[in-house]
Amino acid sequence: MDSITIELIYQEILDGKRKRFPSNTWNEDINFELSRRVTKYLINHVLQWDQDAIRHGWNQKLIQKMKLSTVLSKYNSSPYAMLNDSYPNYVKEWELGMAPINFWTKLKALEALKWTIEEKEQLTHQQLLYIYGEKWLKFHKLNTPCGMYWSGSPYAYLNELYPNQFKEWQLSNVPKGFWTKQKALEILQWTIEKKEKLTEEQLLNVFDKSWLTKHRLSSPCKIFWKNSPYAMLNALYPSRFKEWQLKKVPMNFWTIKKSLEALKWTIEVKGKLSDVDIKNLYSLEWLNQQNLRTPIIKFWKDSPYAYLNDLYPDKFKEWELISTPNRFWTKQKALKALRWTIEVKEQLTHEELKRTYSRKWIKQHKMIVPLNRFWKNSPYRMLNDLYPGRFKEWELSVTPYNYWTKQRALEALKWTIEVKEQLAYEELLKIYTCKWLIQNGLKTPLEKFWNSSSYAMLNDLYPNQFSKDMLNGYRYLKKGCTKN
């Protein structure tokens, strides 16, 4: 028989035009070429099956129905051997509807599970944990060996393949009655401390229902703690955390009273913040970090100061905090803040004010923004707006760069002697020294224009009116001004 016509002959048999293959067809098929061809013809052209259809439908009953019993007998009546000869390694024997009696051994079962996970399905660990269970094993024809060697436990089967790689609770489906309260807490502790190695801050930021679901702990949370993540966490670490420290709290958790209690605890117990610390740290960003943003939005119109002031009424001024709201500052508000800082908070005398008042001092007291906005970064202009004409710019401990000229220095000296101190010549001669000039804010021009000679400066103001010997300081020292 011409082997080229084997497919046509087979089709005629299927169509009822022939009863059987020609005599000796299969006896002469020593190399199984004809067997393979009719098998492929059946699957590709008659049945038009894909791989999944083969897995579910290829069996002895089908082969007999499709008039290929003789071909099957050539393979010792093994549907898998017949299929594998035509499609080597296309499917595994256990994937067919029925595996032969005594097919499964423990080793073969583990090889089958490994192949299915790693080659056929190519599952990641996360995907495996999500889908692995009784249904999945049954779908992949692996439920029989699971029952034979692992008492029907999907986890025992998996754990023998990958010893200690997975915990039973990590599977999406655990056996009925698996969970106890103690086991749930042990697993929660292991997940936090061993698996995820979370710091307290990380734990508070991630711990919620979705995190418990991700780590397969939502079921015990529902069973034992009424679906409250905080109740479960508090059972593990009693009183270690407050519920409001969690990034996500239950709906309608916050009240004004609870919000103030949370802020007080965060400042005084958790942070142990001093008043200075509060001024330097307290802000919208800080509240976010402490998971206190929701109450400020809900009850205080997103105002950090209003929230703080409700807790400590009038203890802090809004401008003392590290940041103020946009458009907070007006000129009037800035002058009010400056007056309060000088007269109430610091209680500075005029002399103390002159010694300490500067841009650095203003920045320290959180008023640098209005200084830049309304007074072009000039501390003197700001002070002079508050106390018009009370101070001269050179009286301050710090004057602007390049402020001093020789003429301005002499005007300052004249004003100090004649207006501010109103000194007679005799009084002037007794007290006029380098030290007196420094006390009156004239150190810089003294050094810059008169080489630290107090007499030279005075002589430029009152030419030839005084001799050095007339000055009290020069009675003891004829050169320089180390002691005068």
C-alpha cells in the first residue's frame, strides 16, 4: 500500500465508505510512520484540537470511537504512548483525563508538581500562593497523588517539594479550623518581625486591612478581632501603639476630643517636646508624619495653629511656629508680633534690644518673612516703624554692609554727644574713651577711619578744640587706646 494515501483511506473509513484499513497495513508499519500520520490527521484535521482539548479529551474510549483501536494496540493500549509518539513531550501523561493504574509514585508526583509550577504555568511565588489549593491541583490532574501520599493536604504536598519556603497560612485557602487566636498572633509577629522586618514607623504606615489581606491574615482578624486591624495589633503589642498612629483608621473614628487627646499624647508622651521643640517642629508636614492630618481637615479647616491653640489656648503665637499660612503676614501683624516679642516675650530694655536686635534675632523669632516683604530685609526700618525715631541705626549691634562713611560716623558721634547724652565739655573729657565709643555703637567706624584712635575721631569732629592730654584716658596711656 502506498503510504501517501493513508490519510485518505482513514477519512473514507470515518465517512463510512470503507469498513477497515487494507490488510497488513499495520503489520507492515514497522517504524510506526503510518501510525503517527493517522494520529496527527485525527487530531489536526478531524478533531482540530488544541493542547487543552487534548489534555481533557484524549483517552482510550475516544481512540476506539475514532476507529484506531488497532493503532492503539501497537502502543500496548497506552493512549499516552500513542500521543507522545506523534507529539513528543507535548503533554505530560498525568495531564490526560486518566493516568494508568499504579502510574503515580511519590517521586513522580513531586516531579509533576514542580514541572507544572515552574515550566507549564511559570508561576511567581506570589501567584503560586494566590492560586494553589485543592481546586488548582484537581485542574492540573494532581489531586490523586495529593490524596495518596499527603492525606489530601495541598500544603503538605507543596512543602515537600519546597521545604520551609512557604508557611501554610500564606496560601489563599487554609484548612477549616486552621486558625486559633494564638496561632494568628504568632503568625502576625513572624510576618512583622521576621519576614518583613518592619520598623515601628514602617509598621504604622502600612498596617491596615489591605496589608493583612496581602499577608493572608484577614481571616483571623475577622474571626477573633471583629475585622479591626488595631485590635489585632494591640493584642500582639498591648498598649504599645495608639489607634490614631495608624495611617488608616476606621471611618468616623475621629472626634474633636479624640483629636486633641491624640495631639497631646504625641507632643507630651511620644515626642516629649519642649516649647522650643514645638515651635521648631510643629507644622502641616509634622502632623502628616504623625498621621494627624484627617482631624485637622475635619475640625480645624486645615489650620495647624487652630488645632494647637485649641489644645494650649494662647500659649503660642501663630508666627512663632516654623511655618505660617500663605498670606498670613500683613505689615500691621508683623509690627504687632515684633512688639509682643520685644516687650512681652523677651521683656528687653532699650540697651538689651540694641545689643541683640539684628536679622539673625528676627529670624530666630520667626519674623524673617515680613522683614523681607515689607522692609526690604532692613531690621532697622522694621524697628523704626515700630518705634519711630527712638533709635539710630548705628546704635544697633549690627549695621548693614558698607553702611558707614566718615561723614555719617561724625554725625553719629555728634548726635550721641550733643543730643542723646547732652554732655558738657568737662563731662565729655571725663568719659570719652574707646570703650565709650564701642558702647555707643561706633566701634566699626572708629577702626575703619581712625585706626582705633578715639582722639583722632574726636579731633575730626571738633578740630583743635581738645588736646590728647585733656582726655582722661590719655593721662594713663600716651599711645593707642587699649585702656581708654
